[in-house]
Amino acid sequence: MAVITVLGAGAMGSALCRPLVDSGWEVRLWGTWLDDHLLETVENGDPHPRTGAIVPKEVTLYRSYALKDALDGATVVVMSVASVGVQRVTELALDSISQAEALWLTSKGFYEDEAGRISLLPDAIRTIATRNGTPIPPIVAIAGPVKANECAEGMPTATIFGCIDGETAAKYAAATTTSHYAVASTDDEIGVEVCAPMKNVYAIALGIADGLEESTGIPHHNLKAATFTQAVAEMSRLGTALGAKPQTAFGLPGVGDLEVTGLSGRNKVFGVRIGRGEAPTDALAEMGRLEQTVEGASALPLALKLVEQTKGITLDDFPLLKAVHQIVRGDSKEKVKDIVSRAVLPRTR
């Protein structure tokens, strides 16, 4: 039985343990220094605080101080921490990662180096490894429409594994697929990794439409549909400029993940709060107090920089991205409905 170590005991890391156990892996779950209270609850036999689901008893749990033990002999390592923690956890685990056959990545975000250059997370991990003179195994980017609580409960779920080496992606997709966790594969790592954080940004805009309905009592379904369409187009446009396949954004990593994130999740909730009248800074502070990380808010300024640094495109090609930034910045006198509408409704003149 191959050993797989999941780094990060939050919602997604713990949820992934369910299909991994079901597909025959020996699963270890390591929690960062921020996860001790989560693991304590799980160790007591109670549901995971973030998913409401019981972590399978077959999973071996490791506290933050036991990283070396958690990684000892692991065939595959899974990076499943918030994007802001990827650099630190990579550096702590690098020696063990280099000895694994593959590194899987569920973290979603961008990385900014000391010079202000933005990169996708797989490239950032490779750069960190090169800087430390350490080889890195193939990286498999994991994305798609996966709500952690449903995955943890064994509900029907479709996801996608992306790797530069398509055969590696297909190999691990086959090794992890179960009757309820179906894994597609692709060699378009870039497309998968662009959609993963960008759909969080655009889910804020989808949530705004729902918040407008809450505040006015009038549905804004038309606005939400136009927003969804523009979001997918912009994800495809950015991915293509970076070397991705244009169609990737129209599959599980883009359309699929945006759909589920726009229906529920922290990014959508943040948008709802704004749409119903809360100041963005107040909404973000309250969600932080509740330990609800809004990845889209932290990805937003990095996404803007990435567009500016990418040849062949400009910010004018991304009106919805600019609109979300204007709204989240919180200093505009315009109504949020007008800002979003101007960005997503077709203009003939």
C-alpha cells in the first residue's frame, strides 16, 4: 500500500483523505501550527470543524511538530495549505518532497517573489527547490468543482489532475478514482493553475449579485449570468496568454469550479456581504474573525500584477477583474451594481 502524506489539516486537506482511503492509499494527515485545534477535535472522534464530517479512522494524524515523521517514506506528498503558507511549508518539507514520486497541489493562489514578479504556485515551488539546490518530483495540480464538505462525506464529486507530463496526471487520476470521486486528467498544468485562484476572485462578483437580491428583494439572475460568462472568458484569456489551452477554462477547472464556488463558499459569501451593503473591509474582517479565509481577496492584487506582467494582454482586456478590484478596494462612490454591470453587459456603442 503506497503512503500519501497530506500537508494541511484544513477543510480540503482533511476532505481529500476520504477518497484517498477509499482508493487504497495509506493516508497520513499533518496539520500546520494553525491546525492544532482542528486535529484535537478530530482526535476526540468529533467531526472536523471545517467540513462537519468525520475523518476516516484509517487516517494517521500528525501535529505540527511531527512533520518529519509524517513524511517518512511517503510515496506522494500533497500540499494542501492556504496559498500564503505554501512557501514556508515547501521549505520545511523540501528534503522529503524531493524523495517522493510526486507532489500534488490543492493550494490555490499566486506567488510573488522579492522582485515583485508573480508566478503560478507550481513554478514557485520549483523556484524554491532550485534555490535550495534540491530536486523536485513531478507536480500534479488538483482543481475542479470540489466542495470540501461533500467530498468528505463521499458525495459524487468530479475533479481534475493536471501535470506537464500527461501520463503522470493520468496515472494518479486512475489510482485515486472511486465510485464517488471521479478524476479526469490533463497535461495543461498552466490552465488548471490559472483557473484555480481566478475562479475565487470571480466568485466574489457572483456573490455580489446574490447580495443585491438579498438587499433589494429583486433577483439579479441576469446580472449573475452575464458575470459568469465574462468570468469564464477572462480566465480563458489569461490562461491562453500564459500558454494554457483555451478550452481548459470551459471544463472542470474553470466553468465547473466557478459554478460550485459561485453557489457556496467563502468567496461567494464575501461577495454577498458586499452586495447587501457591507463595506468590504468590514466584511473581510468579520470573516477573518470567524476563521473564514477569503482566498479570492488575497489573490486579487496578485492577479492584477500578473496581467500587467504578461505579454499580449492588458488590464483593459479584463473589465470584470478590474471591477472586482475597484469594489474590494472599497473607496469608490459608485454603486456596486453599476460597477459590475459596466464590466459584464455587452456594449454596442
